[in-house]
Amino acid sequence: MNILPTKNWWCAAIAIFQNASDLCMACTAVLSFAPPSPHLHVSSSIRVETFLHQKTNPILYASASDTDSSLDNACTTGMHLTYSSTIQVLQTYHDIHGNLVIPRRYRVPSTPDFPSEWHNLLLSNIVYNMKWWSKNVASRPERVYELNQLGFVWERLQPEYNLVLEALITYKAIYSDLKVPASFVVPYEEGEDRSQWPKATWGIPLGNCVYRIRSRGDFLRDDETAWKRRRQLDNLGFIWDVNEYAFRKFLTAIKYYQKLEGGGFNKNRARIKVKSNFVVPEGKWLDNAKQNGSLNEGHQHQRIRNPWPEELHGYPLGAKCSAVRQKGLYIKDRPDRHKALIEIGLQSSGNAVLGWLDVVHASAIYSKMHNRVLDVPVNFVIPSPPSNLSGEKDCYSQKEIDEWPWPKNLWGLPLGQRLKDIRLKGAYMHDPKTAISRKAQLDALGFVWRPKRGRRR
């Protein structure tokens, strides 16, 4: 019976962590208690981490050294319980559940099937307590053999950090990242997809563990091991700050959109516009059949490689942009992030706020150019410079930009239509808190609220 993690797990772990001093696995306990086994292959370069100094949190889950505050120390460690009664409990549990993958918070039921001295005790707390094992199992190969016959999960006899680390490695192999939901628990119930998970990790509240590593530094409080473990987690891609990770992913997606999709620019207007329903395309290949319009008759569909990074596939960029503008997602109380988005041309404020600033800015320039009268034709659009020194389309020198009366961020703004919407629909005037001051601004610029009818000249 193979009582150790698979060879593939060892290879994956050692490949990720160059320093393997903390990768002690179930062999730690087996080396102390079990006779030589053909399944037991341990490299001499791997230092076995002692169990006697293990520090885990009993509130999170029961492990080799957990204790339960509701019971006295003797009852929790099981030192008063005999080996024969333990085997009876394990055999009964196996008969009921078909295995010995004991949930970390499983309490022995108060039923006649179990010995009365075991009622309401945390079973895994006791059978994975090293003091109990030292007293009842150490140097007794016949008992190890008996437990093997029941299918005892030896891998649980190790520091809980190693089990959490193994669960994180498995999670990343399955989901390609370590964005573990707070409520995520490693599958352990029959019928759940638990086949990809090592038995020793079944039932670990992995989301809770990740949260506590971030917020409280669980498993990272020992000065001797903290640096090594942080390095292990970093190499694995552990996310220490979820909000910062999400913002960096959003920023990366915006930059790729600007590069690949053209940013949705309106002429030369240096502002990225992302449709609210835009989602980063998925798949290794994309259908290019509709690129630049419909295909000619007889022209076959073309396939192009998806230029987007795989980690962004399926990312709802449009919805995220809307949330940034409307709810201040990622940028609320973070002026540094707000500035970063503005620098790359993203409209990071709400449409009403930023749109009004554009309108009043453009209106002020127009009013100044027309003797303090703001009577703008409906079809007037803020123009870009008519020519450029390089001769290339949409390419202007800094001198041309500086000398042009209209700022670059306003090029392409349909000012005439915006002012018409203000007259007819009350655009930008719906909020009573700002409507009076905005109307006063327009009045000061000479805004014509009722223009003369007839064709403009």
C-alpha cells in the first residue's frame, strides 16, 4: 500500500521550491514508526522538520498538534485512551464511511457504535497527535501494519503548513492561479470532485487558510522558517494583496486593449473607450472572418492566434471599466491608481463628471474665440490640427500640439451635440447639487439657451 504522496507531487514541489528544507512529507512519521517499505524513497538532502515545534491554529482545523479549548489537555491529546479502543473507533468509522479520511472537525458521535470514552471527542485531534503516537505506535510495526490494513492516511502526520502548501500547489494546477475564494474547502464528500486532490488535503478550509496567511501571518510567525516559507509562497504565485492584484490585472488588460484594439479612440482623442460588454476573447485561436468587414465570396475563414495573454482570457474588461467610472472600483481613496489610469488615457471618472469637465473646458475656449458668445452649431466637433510636419496621419509634433488652441484630450469631442443635449434634455443638470453652479458657468460663458431658428452660416 502506497502511504506516501505520489512521485509527481514530489517532482512538482521540488521544481517550484529550490530550497526543499520545508518539504517534509508523511515520511516523517513513517520513518519513526514503520518498517522499511518499497514505497518509501526519501532524498537525504531533504531535512525533516520536527513535529515537536509545530504551531497550528486549532480554530481553523485539527492537525497533528491541535488542541480543543473545550476539553482538558489530557482528553484532547488522548493520552488516557487505549490503543485497542482507538482501533475500534477507526474500524467503526471505516465501516460507516468506507475510508479513514477523517474530517478535521469530526466529533465521535455519542452512539452505541463507538466506545463511550470517545463520545464527542475530535477524532483527528487524537489520532494525529504526536504524543499519542509516540506512546501507542512508535516502534510497533504490527500496529503500523494494522493501521495500513484500514487505509490510514499517513500523509496527515506532518506540519499543517505542508498540507496547506500541497493543497495550494494542487489548486494552482487545477485553476491556474491562487485566487482562492474565502469559502473554498478542499472537496472531501463522496460525489465531489476530489480525485485530483491528495487525500491528506481533503477537507482543508483552504480559502480560510489563505485569508489568515494574508491577514494574520499564520504559518509565518517563526523567525527560523518565515522567510523560507514566504519565498515558497512567492514562487508559487501567492496573492498577498487581492485588491492590488485585481487592479494590476485590470491595468494590464487596459494596456493590451489599447495596443490590440486601438483603444476605441475617436480620431486623435487620447482617451480609451471600452464598450461595456467587451470581454477578452478566449481560446488559442480566433476567427478573423469578419475582420475589416464581410469576406468576399469564396474567401475562407481565417484563423489567427489569440494575441491576448492566457491569464486575461474571458476577462470582463468592459464591465470593469464601467465599475471604475460609476463606482470608483480600484481607485476609491487611491489617487495613485487614479493617476495611473489617467496617464494611459482611461476615462476613470463617472461619465457625468468627466464629461461635464470636457464640455465646460471646450465651451470656455470656444467662447473666448467667439467674443464671449457660446452659440455652437450642432454639428461642430473639436478639430485636430489640419496638417503635420511629418506628413503621417494622426502624427503631430509637440510644437504643433502646443500651438493648436484645442488641447489634445478634447480632439474629436462633439461639442455642438453636447450643448444641444443640455438645452433639450437637461444633460449634466440632473443633480440638484450641481445644476445651479453648472448653469451659472454656462451663463458666464455667454451660452445661448434659445438659439435662433434657421440654417446656421
